[in-house]
Amino acid sequence: MYDQEIIQKTEDYVKSVQQGESSGHDWWHTHRVRNLAVHICRAEKAELYVVELAALLHDIADWKLHGGDDSIGPKTARVWLEKQNTGEEVISHICEIIKDMSFKGAKVETPMQTLEGKVVQDADRLDALGAIGVSRVFAYVGAKGSEIYNPDIPVKLHSSFDEYKGKSTAINHFYEKLLLLKDRMNTKTAKKIAEKRHKVMEEYLKQFFIEWDGLDF
Ligand code: ADP
Ligand code: NI
């Protein structure tokens, strides 16, 4: 079942598409998510082939970078996998994972149907946390033309995907998404890693507001 050649070809394809992307959805994000996913997969005893292919293809065509169209990711993955003849069962499993993966707002549930989906969703969310997570938020707002922080813009816990798709500031994004992720991890393995990365973000925000308010001089 596990086909090393298809994995390698998929890696090369994804690398060629995502190389140099500047909003934090570049090839190295995918590379880290794949490594996290493989680690969680082994600990949770999920099916490696589906996990690895889904991790590699999960951001092949993100809605945020394609005018808000959230059907383009699974469609692009399907076209690629059909060319590789991976079989319909594997293809529909992977496309379902990619379709359901994204965070869609603080008050929107995003359940995954299979263990493989849970593993890949956890891996993607872990890469939004910690020191890397902090870096990615600022890359994202820079690429999108949003502000670092603006105290006049209140934090919003979004109740629909459409609301969530609107603009925010980097600092608000921590409260609107990133600090909520540790309690939404699917697997025990990811929860443990998330706890550590969560603390890094809390420390970061504490220092950010000390400097913002001028309390250190
Ligand atoms: P998911 O994989 O859950 O869909 P995204 O691709 O939406 O995650 O987000 C990946 C990373 O991009 C986020 O963790 C964050 O760093 C950054 N990002 C996404 N949306 C925003 C936003 N509205 N404001 C700031 N950063 C964002
Ligand atoms: Ni991702």
C-alpha cells in the first residue's frame, strides 16, 4: 500500500508549487507539518500512507490564497492523485481530510471523521503555535497588508466561516484562534506538544503588552 515513489513525486510537486510563498504557507510549513504528522501517526497508530500524502497536499491550494474559494484545495489534490493512480478510496479519504481541516472561527466546530484526519489536523495546528506560530502570524499579516496590533479593533470570536474570513490584526489572531487550539487537539500526542507551544505564546504576549504599555522603562 505505501508507495515511496508516489510520496517522493508528491513531495517534489508540492515543493515546486509552495516554494518561496510569503504568508507562512510555504514549502517549509508543509515540511514541518509532514514531520509532525508522521510523529503523531506513529504514536497514535494511524495509517501512514494517507497521513503523509494528506499532510503533503493539505495546503496545495489554500482558500486564503485563492480568493476565499475553499473547494479549490481538495479539487487540486484530486487532480494530482488521479494522475498518480492511487485509487479512489485513498483519493476520497485525502480530499475529505483537506476539505475539513481548516480552522473556521472560534465558535465553529471542525470535526474530523477519521483518525488519519485527526492526526493531520493536529499537525497543521501545532505549526500555528509556539515560536514558529508567532513568526507565521506576522508573515501572514505582512503578506495580507494587515496591522501588527490596533487596540481600537476589538477581538472577535467568529461564529461563521464567512465572518472569520474577514481581516484582523496579528495580535487579535492569537485570541481569535491560536490560544484556542491547545484545547482543540484531537490526539494525546499533539496535546502534549501543544501545551509547551501554548506557553511560549503566552510569554510572548505578556512581553508584547509590557513593551506596548511602556512598563519596562
Ligand atoms: P488552518 O490550517 O487551520 O486553516 P490557516 O492556514 O488558516 O490555518 O492559518 C495558518 C496560519 O496563518 C495561522 O496560524 C496564522 O499564523 C496565519 N493566519 C491565518 N489567518 C490569519 C489572520 N486572519 N490573521 C493573522 N494570521 C493569520
Ligand atoms: Ni497548513
